[in-house]
Amino acid sequence: MVRIPGIPSASPSSRPVPAFARGAPGMRGSPLRRRLRLSLLWLGGAAVLVLSYTTLTGANGLRTYLDLRSERLRLEREVADLQRRRAEIETGLVALRDTSDTETLERIAREKYRMRRPQEKVIEIVGEDALAPAPGPVADE
């Protein structure tokens, strides 16, 4: 601290306190001041509750965020699956284009698309699951 000649120095604790900082005489523990403090406390608490509720349940709240995040993850998995399927199909397409073997093309057409020649008959073999009896009474003829 610099001391200026001719001006008495005062220690920081002996300086006068402004009137607004001291408060009115007898106001420090008055019921009015306590009521004001309690009202502000309740108002602040209510504001915190309203903001918390809005944050959690509002249009852009936590629930919406979590729902959108799970939907995004599901769609990302679906996109990855579709990209994998597309790569498989493109690989098969390239293999078919490069194939000049008519027997391979004919086998694929018969197995996958159930194609046949006009003079041929198709015999389909069904598994035992399809041969299970139908429920209900059977009419005798």
C-alpha cells in the first residue's frame, strides 16, 4: 500500500460501510426480511422444478433424445445390413455376367425362379411340415 503524505491512512477494516450494505437498523433478522428470503427460496425451487420437468419431458427433452438415439442406431444397423446385401447381389451379378456357361445360368433360373421348359413338368417335394393334418373334423365321403 502506498502512503500519500498529508492524507491519513486507514486500515481496510476501519473504513465506513455504505448504508445499503449495512441495511436499515433492526432489519437484519426482521420477519419481513425472513419472509422475503423464504419467498425467493420457494420461487427458485419452483423454477428449478419447472426447468427440470421441461428438460426431461419436453418436445426436445431427454425422453425424445433417447428415442431418437435408439431409432438412429436401429437405422444405422439396417443401412449396414442393406449395404452388405447389396454387395452380395453385385458380386453375384458380376459372376453371372462373366459366366458364359449356359448350364449354370439354367440351374440358377430353375432353382431360384422356378423356370421350366415348355415340355417339362415340375414336381415339388414338400417336407413333412406341410403334410400335417388340418385341425377340425374330417368329412367322410
